[in-house]
Amino acid sequence: MQKKAFNQGLLDYLQQSPTPFHATSNLADILSDEGFKVLDETQGWQLNPGKYFVTRNQSSIIAFVLGTDDPVETGIRMSGAHTDSPCLKVKPRPETYQQGYLQLGVEVYGGVLLNPWYDRDLSLAGRVTYQSDDKKIHNLLINFVDPIAIVPSLAIHLDREANKSRSVNPQKDIPPILMQSDKETIEALLKAQIRNEHPETSVSKILGYELSFYDTNPAATIGLKQEFIAGARLDNLLSCYVGMQSLLNADPGVSSLVVCNDHEEVGSASSSGAQGPFLKDVLSRMIPDPESRLRTIARSLLVSTDNAHGIHPNYSDRHDANHGPILNKGPVIKINANQRYATNSETEGYFSFLCENGEIPYQKFINRTDMACGSTIGPITAKEIGIRTLDVGVPTFAMHSIRELAGSDDAYYLFNALSVFFADQGPLGSV
Ligand SMILES: [Zn+2]
């Protein structure tokens, strides 16, 4: 696939995936179209060599190719990413009426950079759980698509210090305005939206929901020479998309797997998060015999993909001078002596070797020694599964902003690297 078509697919995926539920559903559609068979966790699995996927909580997904060669001999080539992104989530009883405006109270999900949420044309999407007329409980996904809300800034005339010291109180300052009304309810709005989007359903009562606001400004290629991709949720839907597209090219002889977990931005401790048992459960059903499974894992390797911080020209002192990733110079191997990243010299060597042979540029990152380092699913999955792991990701600016920035070459470089990884037929012994 050529870079332009690849990037267009990525932009479309970002736009169609405002929540982890939509991100998972869209990946499932891609996999189904490519002949992957859906598995149900509540049913027995009879697995033969072939292509499969399974979802959990509608927000995490594992896809795998069970190779014709014995995985005990070949190991499983794995890649991981996360489906969630920092955002504003609607409270259970969110309505507030002030000065004739209906606003919805929000919780802050993950490490949101709050200031960029002002003055954006926001929409709302997520999962709704409801009771139907025949007294059954159902889930469905909704997406208002249109801009239906906004958080207007306070004018500078009313806060002369705004450019020096404006901070955001998430309880008081950030609830978006939906409309001018003193009586409209979230229940009525959701029922109307469900009728619009899913006319075949009969909703008697809304029982619960997980809805988040998002910016309707579509992801785009920007820059004088189209050097950049700007969009929401590049962290980490970019890696989810790259991982799944790479798996489509996997060699059918050897086994490979992509896991995309929810809840990374809030610590990964959930039934569907990387600190939960989802991957472990799927591996135990792929390879039921415990000894064979342990031998397979010992031969396997996980490439944990999550974005890295590019060195920002206006803030270059925030990086170690020798470890400042540049946009469009390739995927970044992330290393941390304190295991905030799971990369070790062996996995670093493996990925470097793979990039060198594929003529794919790559970079290396460590945090400044006097600054705290972020983390990701790599170390958590390594701990849960006991698998050799590498942390890698494309360099970006503005991580956790409502609009992030990546290089327009880097997703494609990472796609090429993971495609080589999944097409590699040799045993994953020590390098
Ligand atoms: Zn991330």
C-alpha cells in the first residue's frame, strides 16, 4: 500500500472513531472484511490455523493469526496499543441550567490538556445501555456527528491575566453548553438521538451511558509540504490502526497477534485493560496446554506501540539534547532505566536490526534525567504475561491535547516496520 492511501485510511479511521467503542467496532469491521473470523468469549473455541478476532467490553480487541507452524517453535509476534484517549466524559446526572443555558457536567478522563478544549465545535459519542419496550437490556453506540456543544472562552477583557496565569477548574470552568433551555434532559436527548440513528430500536428507558465529547474538526494532513498529520486521538489510535493494518500482511505460517486495550490513560487496571486478564485469557485459549503456552511466550516478542514526544522547537530544553526525536525521522524506541518502558537491549537490538534491514529510519528516546517519565502498556503487559517487550512509537507534538500532531511519514514507517515483523518467518529465538 502506498503512503498516501495509507494515511488517508488513517485519517478516516481517526474521524470515525471518537471513542474506544467506535475505535474497536471499526477495527472489527476492517478485520471482518479481511476474512478474520469473530470469536465470542462466552462460547467454546475450536481453533485451527487461521485468522480470528475477539472483543471485550466492546472497547478492547485482540486479533490474531494462528500459524500453520507450531507456535511453540516460532513464538508469537505481538503488537499492542490502546484504544482510549484523554477526554471529557458526561456525568451520570449532568444537567445544569444557568442563565437559561443547558450545560452538561463532565468528568476528566485521563491526563487531558484542558485549555485546548475551549472554542471548539464539539460533538458527543459513546455507548448507551438501555431497556427496550420488551424489558430487555441492550447496548448500542451513538455518535451525534454534528457540532452540538461548545466551551466558550472567557473574554480577555474579563480576565486581563489570561495569557499569564489562566488555569482551568474542571468542575466549574469546562462544562460544555448544549443549548438554551431550562428543562431539556439528557434522557430525552439520548432517546431522540437513538431514534435518529437506530430507528429500528425501541427504547423505554436509558439505564446508563459512557459518553464523551470530541472535536468535530476532522483529522487532516497539514503543513506547506503536507509534512504533518493533525488530529485528535493520534495517541493512540494511530498505533491501533498501524498495528491492525500490519497484521493484515502477516505471514500465515507463523503466529502473530495485535492487542488494543482500553483504559491505558487511567492506569490499565480493568477487565479490558492491559493490567487485566484479556490477553492472558486469549493466549490460554489459543494454546491450552500450560507448558506449551509458557514455551511459546518465552519465544515471543511484543512490540508495544504508543506515541513518543518529539522535541519541540519552542521548548527544546524539555528534552535530553542527545535524545530529541524529530517528526518524520521514523519510529522512536523508548528506553527508561526504571522500567517505565519495557525495552531492554535485546528487544532494542531486535527492532533496530529489523529497521536497518528494511531501510526504515528509527530513533531513540529517553526522558531528561531530572524529569518524571510517562509509561504505557508495554511494561504492564510484560509484567502480566512475562513476554519480552519493546516500547516504540511515532514522535508527536501536543500529546493529550484535543488536536495532536505527527509527521506524515512516521505512521507509514511504523507500518512498514511492523509489516516486516509480522512477515518474518524465522523463529523468534534470541537475536
Ligand atoms: Zn498513549
